[in-house]
Amino acid sequence: MTGSVPRLVVAAPSSGSGKTTVATGLMAAFAARGLTVSPHKVGPDYIDPGYHALATGRVGRNLDAYLCGPELVGPLFAHGARGCDLAVVEGVMGMYDGAAGEGELASTAHVAKLLRAPVVLVVDASSQSRSVAALVHGFASWDPEVRVGGVILNKVASDRHEALLREALDAAGVPVLGVLRRAAPVETPSRHLGLVPVAERGAAAVGAVAAMGAQVAAGCDLDALLALARGAVALSCAAWDAAEVLGAAPPDPHRPEGPRPQTPPEGVPPDGLKVAVAGGSAFTFSYAEHAELLTAAGAEVVVFDPLRDEQLPDGTSGLVIGGGFPEVYAAELSANEPLRKAVAALAGSGAPVAAECAGLLYLCRELDGLPMCGVLDATARMSEQLTLGYRDAVAVGDSSLAVAGTRMRGHEFHRTVVEPGAGSAPAWGVRAPERRVEGFVQQGVHASYLHTHWASRPGVARRFVERCRTS
């Protein structure tokens, strides 16, 4: 299929320039005009897509050229943007900042080139005037394959300041498409891992997104931005499809011979095979494609809230506990003893359990001295040190997710420590920044700090569901 969805990439010279405010505001402003807007985020960030979803009413999706490979950026974009009037892609860090030591890989500029999309550069102009022209000229000319189609000036102090900035930029040849003043209502609170997620803020998040949309609508030339988006060169790639990629995924060599289970027809629920997925305020980190792959593999995905639900969904055959902030809700999670016991019982039965980062902490004996599920003989605690970065990993042994030797790319992002860091049967061998093993595999449990994107290895979802059938 040829993807011709109008699209913009929102980039910046550095983190903290206002990308999230501008990107979310653009999504909200265009949605308020009646456009169906597809929201996307470059990189592994889970939090910004929550604000994007609030602005557009659609699932926020990530485009990560490191976790998924450059070849999947276009198909995953086309999948998310199918049937939309416009797509807005929020960048990551500075525009040319990518995976450490990997050149442009996974940078905003790299993704913009893969999408053949024009870039809008958001510049924090709070401490400069004429110098802004040199900055913008440098970013616009650094890579001739990146098309910087305009600038949005953020944190402008006054009319006089704006006039100086516009005068300087006239010589740079990059049009000013918006000017935003500093505004308290659009500021979003942060803590140890970034912005506070939408799920935790309720009405405050709704108000913040509405304020972003109003500010952007008032300060930006939406007609010019839409015209820029419509000038994007058409993409020629097939949209990613969970059922199709599962059919094309290489077979598991450890699976017994026999016909592969067929994906149920669309709209027909599977026969009693349920995969429970942790949600709610404590577990907000997940990629939408994971649930889509589980569904395509034949499971009924049921979301539950470990803060509120005292039992797993009836008939649960497997459990997925993604990332989030269990450290913030440790007391409430610990107090829900019935659910902790239910999770331990399911894991003890040999049922498949996939836990990433926050899920790993929840399965430990305790977190910051408070009892958790006790599935793993390990303890977890908060740390002053931030662990952050992409990882190349290989499955050390067979598990409910992968066979030994399976290679995947992952991402770590946490301020906690689990002791010990690996069980007698580790989940992954990690190559960098130092060689080590990490995580736990026992019975059907696969628990690790690494966040992975299953679209890069769709067979992971199929293997997990097949283990649900046979455990």
C-alpha cells in the first residue's frame, strides 16, 4: 500500500525545549478542528504517548528504529496512521541524538528521513535573540536529507523579544510557524522518571492537554502547518499487521511438530484462553502492538488493575506485567494481599508470566521493605542512580517468551535495584555497557528489567500464547 497520510515530525535542538507541549498541543488543536489525528512518539518513551492519546482519542504509538529496526518504522507508522487525516510525530532528545555510539540510529532525524516527513523545529528562545538564526541554520543545514520546514519559538518573553527573533530568522530562510509564550497551565509535573503519567493525574491531565491545545491554536499558524504536512512525500510500504506478521514469523524450533494454531477470525473470541495484562496507575508502560499480537495469536486480552482488583480475571491462562511505577504505589500494592497471593499461585502453577521492569519488582519478595508477590527470591529497592540506555540481549535459556539464543534489543529505564540481579536461570545475557546476565526464568516466569518491543520478534507473542494453551 502507498501511505500518503499528511505528517509532521516535531523536533528540538535539545531536551527541555518544549517538544511535548507543542506536539501534544498540535494534536489537540487539529483534533478540535475535526481532523482524525494519529499520534506517534520517537523512541522508547511510554509516558508522552499517554498525553498524545488524551489529545487525539487514539492510541499513542512509538516509532523506535533501535528496538524494532529501521525497516519497521514505516510499516508501524502506516499501521497507526491508517485512515487518519494527519499524523504528528513527537521526537526524542535533540534532533540528531540517537542510540549511543550508533550514529544517527533511532534519532528524530533518522525517523524523519525514514518517514520522508518534514520537521518542525521547536526552539527554546528564552535566553537568546539574534543567535537563534545561527542555531536554526545549523540544524537545518547539518543533514541535507532532513527537511526543516519551519520553526516554532517557545518561551518567548514579550512582543519586543518576538520581533527580534523574527528579524533574525528572516535571514535564516526558515519560516516561523508559531510563537508561544511561557504559560503555567501547560506545564506538566515531573518526578524521578520524567512526566507524571496521564493515568495518575485524571482531570488535571485533561486540563493540561486542553491548555496545550488552546495555546498552540492561538500561537501557531495551523493552516501553514497542515499545508507543510500535506507536502510530505508519499510512503510506499505495507502497513504492519499483527496477524500477517505472526503468519510470516519463523517457527519455534522447540515447538512439537504439527499444524500451527490458526488465528481466530476477527470478532470471534478465542475459546477461554485469557491473558491478563496489568494496568491502572501503577502499570502504565506498554506498547499497543503487544496486545494486538497476543490477540492475533489467539488470546483474549483482559486488563486488570493491581491497585483495585483483588483477583485475576476469571480463567486467566497467562499474565503480562509491564512497566510503570510500583515504587510510587508500593504500599497499596502490598496491601492488596489477595491479588499478590493470586499472582503467586498462578506463577506457581507453571502458567506463563511475562514481567518487565515494574513487573519484575512486583514479583519480588519485597519492594522497599514492603511485601510483594514473592514469586522471585529477590528484593527490590529505590536507588539514587538512574539506569538508562538501549541494550543488545540474547536469551540465555528457553522460556515462555523465547528459545535460547533468541536475540532482541531492549531498553532499561529505572531508579531501582533488584538483588540479586539474576536468578540461577537468567533471562538475558546483555552485551553492553558491560557483559552480564540479568533477570529470572523459573517455570513459566520470565522477569527482567529490559523493556522489549515484540513487533521486532512477533514469535514471542505466539510462543507465549501457545505456552498458555499447554501449561
